[in-house]
Amino acid sequence: MTTEPYIDVVMRKLAARRQAVVLICGDTPWRADEFRRCIHRYARALGSQGLGPGALVALWASNSAQALAIRYAANLIGAATCFLSAPETPQARSALLRTMAPDLVVVFPETAHLLPADVGVPVVAAGETGHGLPRLDILADGAVADPVASVARPGDLAIIVSSGGSTGVPKGSCRSFASYAALAVTDDNPGRRQLVNGKLAYLSQVLVDQTLTGGGLVILRDHVDPTDTLVQIERHAITDLFLVEPQLFSLMNHPRLADANLTSLRRLLHIGASAPATLRRRAVERFGPVLVHTYGASEAGLVSRLGSDGYAADPEALSSAGRILPGVEVRLRRPDGMIAGPGAAGTIEIRSGAIAAGYRNAPERTAATFVDGWCHTGDLGRFDAAGRLHVLGRAVDMAREGGKLISPTMIENLLCRDASIRQATVVRDADARRWVALVQRAKRSFDGDRAMGLLAGALGKAVAEATTLVPIDHVPLTEQGKPDRAAILRLRPV
């Protein structure tokens, strides 16, 4: 693993590529030398505000070249950065800022509405927001673009990765300049053309860094839409695409998919939510042998990988997260505190060079999650006979019925076997001791009694009786594209 600060790798790669287009933002191409000059100007603008080593710059960042340049500029002058997630309420966003405790907050025209009233720290804007904020972009426009020498030191705090906060206030996992390189620096891969789409940059920063350090091209889009995704794949000969599973299933059911030219696509990575084997099988049929699935977490980095060859291995592979990656150790801990044996389930613990140093300003949570070099994920898993990891879901979402451990994914997989169900999303309501199952109908002839019969026949009558079916056209999603647990639990049968 390299100990060179990741930002130094990025800037060296950009300097070597000069006239090559490295980014396409919207419809605007950015050459490497043009992007480098933008980074240097922002570095001087940030430095003029007294920022440098030891400071933290937090950004509610649009998925744009400008946002990326500001993050790289802050890192270049030795400051740490955090692309903030966007909790739903102003109170939660205030709590997020208190936890991160930045020295400066940067917003964009698309994100200024996320600012809570009680920010408590200096705020600048990159673009006209209508809020009367000082303009960092204007300050940068007036700065010279001569190279700024990097003062990033390998052991200093570089990146705080903000989680989505689906279970509360988002956590910020901390990484040094050197340790972030374990996530962001990859081997040379100049043919990679990575589509990165979404409103907020925090969801995809690692993909962008991997592509640029590998010498590839990044196509940035500020929204996720299946029609636009297909257009971009064809227009830019996209080779690499990342989708959260609900986005993947939406794309594979799109009416234009059958006529789209996807011959350039070599890797369609899906991650972040439940992926029932039944739906994965359909995805392979519709996209071909390009699907890749990984398991990981913002605290732990990437842990395991199921490659496209693994999808064809045997039926059990379709329900797995693949094999553990080199340099990663995984163990499973039983409820009694002992390490689980072969085939037995347990909570997943991880050790690797990509593990975060801890959470930002959260000592109790850090002490509970990071123990003796191991990251305790709270996810339940098991290994199959072939050594593949099966992630069963959050331990808190599991329940025992009739002596059998039941997970939401098990229920989803069974429901999706019904031809009248296009997709099923299941959330455990622990307080009510029930599962709420959203079902998207593939046909008007959806038969709830038949679906419940499937559950009862495979998992037992008790599971069927504890499951509430809610037919729905669209699953409520978070900004990350994951199922919105809180919104789902508020839904009622119709």
C-alpha cells in the first residue's frame, strides 16, 4: 500500500496528461491542464482565508467539476475535506455540522438550501446562491494559476467520509492522506470511462478519484435517471457504471433497455442495498456478463467482491457478496461473543489497511465500532462452502421465527419469484415485530394471497402472518438511492 498522499498522486497524473480530457461535466469537457489551473486558483483562494494543515473544509457539494476542484485544492494546501451528506431535516443537518466541526462550509447554487439557520461557522458559495454569501469562485477567478506545492503529509487527516445517516445522524469516518490512498489510488487504467451520476458528490468521490488516479475519464451528471443513464452510456461509450440496487432494478426494467447499445459496458457495479438472487438473475439476463457486486462500508472500505465470472459460478453465488479481497480479514462473531465456525452466522468484523481511524468527534461510537484494529459493522453474515461471504443484512433487522433466522432479503427473494411482482423491498419494524413489504406490481393481476402463500410455504405461516404487503408504484428512496426506511415504515396497506 502506498504511503504517498493521494492528492499528490492525483496532481501528478493530471500534470502528465496535459491536453487530455479528464472530466466531462454536463456537456462541458475539462482538459487536465485546465482542471489543474482551476485547482491551483482555488488553493490560493482557500489559503487566503487562513486555511491550511489542521483545518477542515466541509462542502455540500454538487456533482460538478468545480466541487471536485475545491476538494482537491483544500487537500493540496494540507486541509482536510468532507463532502457532506444531506439529512432530511434542518435539525439533523445542524447536528451533522456540530459533529464535523468544520472551519469553513462551501455551498453551491444547487445545495445552498441545505444550510440550516444556525451554521455557526463561516460559509462561502461557489456560484450565485441568492443568499448574499461571500463568493469563493470570484476570489479564485482573481487568483493566479501557477502551481501550488502540496503540503499534504501522509499521516494528517485528509478525508472524512460522511455516511448517509439512514439510522440517525450521519457518521464521519476519518482517514489520513496515506490511508485514503488505499481506497482511492488504483493501477493505471486509461481505458476506463466512468459514469458518475447523482445530485451530491459525497456518494461517488472514491469512484472519481480511482478513475483519475488510473488515468481514465469521468463523466459527471447531476441526476440519476434511467433514460439519461442509457443515453450517456451510448454517447460516451461508458465502460464503468455504479448503481445502488434500486437504481439497477429500475434501469433493467426500463422499456428502452432492449434497444440500447451497451456494448461498451464492461462493469456494472451494484452496491448499497438488498439484492435478492431472483432479481440479480434477471439483471444478468438483461445486461449480460458485466455485473459486479461488492460489499463494504464507509468505515471499512471495500471488503468483498463478486465478479462477473462469479455470477456464472453456481446458483448460490447469486445470493453472495463474493470473496474477501486481498489484504482484508473478516471474522464473524456469534451472539455469545465467540467466533462463528464454518457455515454459521455472526456479526461481521473487518480488519484491513482501508479501515477508518475512527469517527469524527464521536469517541463513544468510535470505541464501540473500532476495537483492537477491527471494525464492527453491525451486519450479519455467513460464509458458504466455497468461501463466499453472504451478507444477511443488519443484525437488528433479523428475527427468529420457528427456530429459523429470517432476513428481509429472504422475504424479498421469495416475493420476487411471483411473476406479478417486479420488485420487493422489505423493512423490519422491530417495535411492531413485523416486516413491511413493498411490492411493485409487474402486472395488474397482482395476487396478494398468492404472494403470502409463497411466504408461508417456504418460511412458515408465522413469517407470512408477520408480513404486511403494501402494493406501490415507486419505492421511497433516500438521496443515496437506498430504500428510505423511515418513509417505508410510515406507509400503510392500500
